[in-house]
Amino acid sequence: MRSDVARSIALVMLMIVSVQMPMFDNAEEPVELKEEPILEMAPANPCQGYDACLGLDAGGYNGRNQICVGSSTTGSCPVANLTSYVDYASGPTSTTFYGYMDGLSGNTLDDDDVYTMWVPWGYGVNVTISWNSTVTMMYGSIGAAGLSSTYSGYDTFGYGTSSGVTLSTMGTDVSGTALDIYLDCYSNYCKTSYGYTSDYTMTITTWPSDAGNYGDETMQFSTGRSTWDDGREIVGMCGQYGGSFCEVQRGSGGNGADTGTKTIALGEEFGLFINYDNYADTESTLTVTCTSGAGYTIARYNGFIPNSDGSGLYTTSFTGPDTCTAVTTDIYTDGGIEAYWAGLSPAVSGMLTTTTSFPTISTYGAVGTTDSYDVYAVAIPDDAFANVTLEWNENADLDLRVYSDSSLTQLIGSSAGSSNPEVVDMGSTTDTTVYVKVSYFAAGSTDPAAGYKLTLNLLPTVFPPCWFQDDGAAPGTGVYDGTGADAADDSTQGPMDVTGTTSFTGMLCEDNDEEDWYTFTVPAYHGAYVKLTWDQTTFSDDLRLYIYAERPGYSYPYSIASATSTGMDGAAVATTNESYAWTTSFYGMWGTPTNVMLNIDVYNLADDIEFNYTVEYSIYNQSGDYWAGPWNDAGSGTDAGNSSSYITDPLQLVSMNNTYTAYGHDDLDTYDQYKLFVPSSYTLRVQLDAPDGNDVDLYLKTGSGTSYMSTLESDTGYGDKDIWMEFGNGDQDIYIIVMTQIGGGSYDLIITMVTTDNDPDPSDDCGIGMDASDIMFPGSWSDMTWLNGSNQIDANGDADDVGGTCTAWIDRDWDLQDHYAVLVPAGKYMVFNVTWTPQTTSATSTVLRNLDVTIFTFAGPPATSLTYVSQQDSTSGYSNGTSGLWVTNGGWLYIQIGAGSTYSGMEMLDYTMTFDYRPL
């Protein structure tokens, strides 16, 4: 083995030598990219040592901890930033760096190296790693900033990889983004003491990239669908596994076997595209045959279709005149491939297309001495006008021109001066595709190439909802003239900073603007309370509130809390103390200032309507007794008992009607426990009025001594609470539990002592002055309810009876069923309707409760034997039936009205019955 001195000299010499790195030996590369890359000198001269001549272990000794070997200080060995050492030109350009790792799997020193670089507009990156051994020295990955392992990113390599492996951003547009390179020693194969090399070479090659493509490639793009000859858009089907990617879902009549024909006229060209599910590659086929002899085939296992769900995959193109027939099959008859036709643009560098809902879109490219211009197709929809903007950073002169034709002969507008940016407004041009040319003007340029950003901006002919916004403005200060701001639509786009603005407004719309992101800083040892309120046109207009936090050392936000119930009804609350991670030092947020992120998200909103919302947040000290009460529940000067399970110091209430004010908090005072004696002839009504948006639950329980309590009644979730305890539970202590789940503050507890005089049942069904009978098969006359005693309808059995309308009441707890006996006069029949206001099965459901409505005949009182006439059950709020020919000579009918299940049936429902006697 060579001496340490000789080895050090050799390494330093290597670090200051630049190398040439040819591009991939790939026959499919464009000819203009097969040239040798330009030589560049190694960075950091004089070289400071490993890694990359920067003299520090890149990213720390293990797991991107950014701690140097032998140190405990985070940041002592930061991620190595190579931005200033990597160069870019009009062709591929390579720079070589040298690194060193001597770890052992994932638990010893110098195991990982992490590098980062900023990629300018219009370029892509390859990274080639080489080492002097035949084993897999390391795993590697290239990806967006924040990589924490080699198992994710744009490109990775792992077990079985040999020296000379290349990572590439090809297929991903990385223009104007930070890029990380993560290298991780595999097992002991980088450790010199085990006989392996610790040195490696990293060559970074940059190459021009138009619209995310490799080099100066051009492509054809879809310009809109064209139907098959029979008028369908889709032939075939997928959907068992394809989800939203598939359009002809399983169960719609197909089985995956389908045929379609397309006639293509002279001069026409169409592309064939497919949607597919994740089993299509192994189960499905597509065969196209044309009268011209052209054709195309996707066979099972040919590898063209990815093993995942997807849509819009381009296969090939066909030109006319021709007639082509496509056949799809699937071996399990559950579909796998959907095929459709679309027009194609000419071959261009890229295509810009968007909608007025998302009016701005950008692409990136590069032009220079070896690639003097690029052309883009730009689609302008029929509801918009447009302009394009060209920007660049290099010392160069770029020009911008817009044409109406792909031959670039019919000029619409140009900006070809020396300004940066260059802007072309297309005036009233709409509902068409135009062609934008970006040119490099050599005479006005110093740099041999320039990366650029090309931006399409749409201006609606009619402004859609949420076009004018001013998110983050204090209430009453928003400006809605186009100068206001729209909060970020994603956490990666820079959430709007509202630190110090503790109350602000925003706007969301279905489809047009479905998310807003905000951030504010919470000091060390503090927490945050966040309340969201919004306008509703119907109860189903729902938003969601999510709280995230920036966790030190992580590139993605950490979930803290959320408010997602469909029963929030225009108000939601979430707090940081809902997460144990917030106050646990392990997660790195407790004891240090932390950036909190708020995500306001559309769950379901009416289309084409702007929905305004308000966010209020407060920050409180969690380091001690940050909520000092008031400890004055129900005027007692103390805190009511703090348990929901066992009888624990309940606050005694007087057995009389009263309203009490008390206080709760989701962290420091979650439970309040009260005790009230209910006499034997009484029952109890308890109402709870809690702050809007807070989740405060109410329970009525029984127990004795210090025992475990049993629940009699409960009312949980958002909104105010109202519990009626049924008769039969008196002559004992009732325990009232108020549980503050989310939020805090004062609440009102309203106690009503209930007797038969003030219970919820009106006991005057259909004007008879009493509750209708609850008995289905009465054993005596007295068990039946006779409607000839009603003071609301005329139903005495006389020939001149006209019937009429009456009201009644039913409830799943207090009055589950009503039964009526009604006499139909001879020579007449009865038409019988019931109407009511529909009820959902719960506050968070759209399923409607069913009202049981049944008519029987019986031979004579009592109605111990019933004969079925009609069943009129309904959930709609309307039920209709008739006695038909059952009682043509006059007779009794028996009517049953049922609330349904005691668990999910009707609650305190007023219903109306209409009786109409008509001649036979």
C-alpha cells in the first residue's frame, strides 16, 4: 500500500485536474448532442481537500445530519453547494469533483455525502459517479432539494450498480430549481480497512433543455380530441384499477373487448393516445390495422405501458387518406386500455396550454450559437386573450416573435429590441393555436448561450370566479381590482406570510382556486389556536383546515392538526396542542421558534361561486399555567370535576331551571363534571351553547359513589348541543359531562326540569287532544285512536265527510309510532297524503331518514287482525296512497305512522296528513 504522504499528493493532484466526459453512448441521442462536452477546471482553487475541494464532509458524516466527524455541532459540515463551480454553455459541459467516504453501512463515520446545486433556466443535469473497484461502492440519488435518502428522487441507483453509473434529470424539467445529489456508502464497500476504495469521482454534465426535453429535441403535441367514425371519443375501457385516469369505467357495459374505426382524410394527421390501468401491460392488447398497410400493436408484456395507472400516453400517428380499425382486448374482461384520437401540432420545442382558472404557465429552454432559435405552440382558449413574456439572465440579446402559422410566415406581433423581458400581446386573438419563436441574436450577445423562461398569461374575456383576490388581507382592507394577492396553492410554492396579521380574509372556489397556504411564526414554548369561518350557500359547502409545521432537518411539512368534519357548518377550529409532536422535544419544534403552515382547502363548494373565509389565530404561552382560568364554573368560584369516566369532584347543581356559564379548554380544562338530582316524576333537558367552531361534547351519565359512569345520552361534534333525557331515569343523581375537544372559552349550560307538561311531545296528534296510540294491535277499544274525534278534519263516517288536513308529531325516543282508526263512508274511497320536512340521518350525512306509512283494513274494533292495503314509506317528505276498492261499502282503515329505528329514525318531526274522500 502506498504511503499516506504519497497518497495525499496524488489526491491533491487529481482534485485540480479537469476531465472530459462524453455524453451517453446512446444511438437515440440527437446528433447535435453527441459532441464532446466542454472542459471545465475543477472548483475551489486552491483545493481545500475533500469533499469537492471544499475541505468539509459534504452534508455531514451520516444521514444528512450536517455534523462533521468528531463534532456535535449541527451545521459544522453543511450540504456542499456546487452552484458557483458548475458551468453552462450552448452544448453539454462537464465539471469533475472528487469525494471521499469511509463509513460502514448507516451507523459509522463519513457514511453519506450530500451535494446541492442551483440549475438555471433552460438546462438539465447528468451526474456520473466512478470508483476504482468492481463492487457496488454506494447507492445514489438525484432529486429536488431536501433529499434525505437514496430511495427517492428523479433518478436513483442501488444494489448491483458498477462504477461509471449516471444519474440524470432527463424527463424532469429542473430549470430554476435547487437539485440535490445524495450518495450513501453501501455496506462496508467504501471502507479502506476492509480493502475497498474510499475515493470516488463525480462528473456533473449540464446540457441545454427545451421544455424539459433533452437538448434541442422537438415533439408533436395533442391539439384536441377527434371522434371515431361512430361518434364515440373512446374505444375500449379501463377502470377496475385505473381510477380517475380512466373514462369508461368498469360496470358501464363493456368488458375490455372493443372495436372502432377512424377515417382520416387527405392531408389530415392524428395521433393515437391511450389511457390505461396498472394491469394493462400484462392483461391487455391494442391492435390497429389500416387500409394503407399502416398499423400499430401493443402486445401483452411488451413493456410499453407502465405498470401503473395513467392517461394521455402517445403511441404513434397516422396520416390520410386512410381508414384505420382499432381492436382492444383484455384476458380477464375487466378492461385495461382506452384508445382515442387527437389532432397533432407540428414538431415544436414544446407546447404551452392552460385555462383561465390557472392563467399563467411557464416553460424553459436555451438558445445560443449552436441553437439559434426555438419554436413553441401556444393554445389560446375561446374564453381568453393572451400575451407571452420572455426573460433571461445571461449577457445576451434574445428576441420574441408570435406567428399565426407553423411555417412562421404570418406575424402577429414581435418584441425584438434589446429589452429584457421581451413581451408580445396578442390583442383579440383567441380560440386558436399560435407559434412563438425565441431567437438568439448573436450580434447583440456576449455570452454564447442563454437559458430563458417563456411565460404564457391568459386574460379572460369574461372573468371567472376567484379571478380578483386579495388573500391574507385584514378584514375590510382587501383590494379586488386585480392588484391583490392569491395565496400559494401548495406548500412548495411559498405560503403567504401572515405573521402579525392575526385576522385575515381569503377566497376559494371549486376548480378555480381550491387551496390557499399561509405561514406564521410561533415563538418557542408557545402554541397556536386557529379558527376558520366561511360563507355557506347550502350546508354542503365545506372547507377544510389543516395545520402543519416546519420540522428542523425535513424538507416537507409535518402534520399537526386538522378540522375536517362535514358537520362544521361554516366554522372550524384546530390547535397545535392536538399533536403530541408539538410539545415533544424529539420532533424539534418544542423550545424553538417554529413556522406553522395553514392549509385552507376546498372539500365541496357550489360551482361558479366565490366563497369568502376569515382566519383568526392566537398564540399563547404553553411553558406554564398559560391559561389561568377563569376557574369559575357555574358561578362556583372553582373548576368543575375533571373526569369523563369516573365520578370525580362533580359540581353540585340545584334541581331547578337555570342557565350556568362555565369555562373549558382543550388542553388545561378538557372535562367539567356536574351533578344534579332528578326527582322520580321528572326528567331533564340539557342544552349547551359553545363558541362557534369549537368541538364541545355533552354527555348525561349515571353512577354512584366514585364508580365508573354509564352513558344515558350524548350529543357530540361541532355546534350547539341539546339532550332530552327520557322519562323513567329519575329518582337519582344525573352527571353532566362537558368535554372541550377543540378550542376553549366560555360556554352556557341550560338546565330545564321536565314533566309531562313541558316535555317535547305536544300530545295533540291530528287535533284529538292526545298522543295517537302507540299500539300496533290494540286489544280493546280504548287502545285505539279514533279520528272522528278530531277538531281539525271532518272524518265522522258521514256521507258528507270531506276529510281535511291535520298535523301530528313523532320522535324516535319519545313517540316512535302513531296509529289512527278512520272511517270511510259507503260509496267513497279515501286519498291519503303525508308531508314533512326531510331529515338526514346525521348532521354529517346526506342520507335521508325514512318515514314509515302503512294503511290496513280491519273487520271491526278492536283492530286485532289487520289486512294490508298499501305501503307508502318515503324519505322525500311526501307520501301518497289510496284506499282503492277495499272499503266500497264503508269501513274502517287503520293507519300506521312510524319514526323508524330508535337509533337513526326521525327526531321531533312534525308531519301533516291530508284526507280526501272521493266518490267511487
